[in-house]
Amino acid sequence: MFFAGHDEEQPRVPHAIVEFLKTYSLSKYDKAFYDALRFSQFKRVAEEIYRFTGYELIRLDYVPGFIRKTHVVLSYPLGSESKESYFLFWRPPFRVKNFYYTYKGHDIFFLQKKLAALNLYDQRSDGIVGPELLYAVVQFQKQMALQLTGFPDQNTLFFICQLARQSENSFEYFKDPDLN
């Protein structure tokens, strides 16, 4: 895939990008991904990768240490200021497409469960977006210094799932076997 309107000769894909994509078994996307980096046009290549592999592209301004322990991260300068951006792929257990007051769906149920694991949501998990869930998403975004959208976007959902998994794993570690 090469982006229309760019007739220049295709430059060689940098080794760091090739290795990054190889760790996720996404080598066939190296040229398209590099083009996306060069021209800041991620949507098309990210959608194609997700559609065919289930991997979702996450672009971050910073990467907490605990994420580096579980994911391969590409650091790449973007924009005219060459500001470092960080990229990784993950397979989301669910996606949230709709998120408005009274919306009901399985994805909302899963979101409620994940936020409950983080002690940010203490209501019954019913799969319905209510004021408590709206508030919990904003509070999470504030705590993580994410963009305050009020919507569980890709980055918000990524961090919610990663931290909930850590919380669930630490709970399992401390679980008393005699109580089961």
C-alpha cells in the first residue's frame, strides 16, 4: 500500500521499524507503516492491520515502564518539531464504538468490569452507560494524563485493560488458596 499523491521514490524502511513490525508478525506492512509514519496518515494502515490481524495500533506521547515490560514499543520522531512518539500494537479484548448516556451493549459491560477492577466504578455492571461510568472514564483519563475526551478511545481502553490485567493478576497472586 502506498499513499496516493506521493510520487517520490520509496525510501528504504529503517531497520528499527522492520524489527518492530517483525515482533508482531506484521512484516508485510513495513512499507505501508513507514509511509504512515512519514506522512502522518495512520488511519488507513491501522484499520487494515486491525481488520486482517486483530492488532490495534496505539500511538502514545509517553510510555510508562510497566508497558515496556509487556509490549515492544517503537520510538519515532514525528512532525516538523521531530517530537518523539511511541507506537505499539495490542489485541483489544473488546472495542467501544458507541458511548453515550443510556447506550447499552456488551462492550459497556466489559468496560464496567475493567473499571471496577481498578476501583473506579463501584456500580452494578449492567452494560448501560450511566453518569457513574461517564465520570469513571474521565477520572481515569485524568489520572493517566490522557486527552480528556470523556470517551473510552483506543489509548484510554488500552491503559484501562493493561492496568486492570495487572490488578487482576496481583489479586490472584495474593489470593488465599485455603479460601477456595
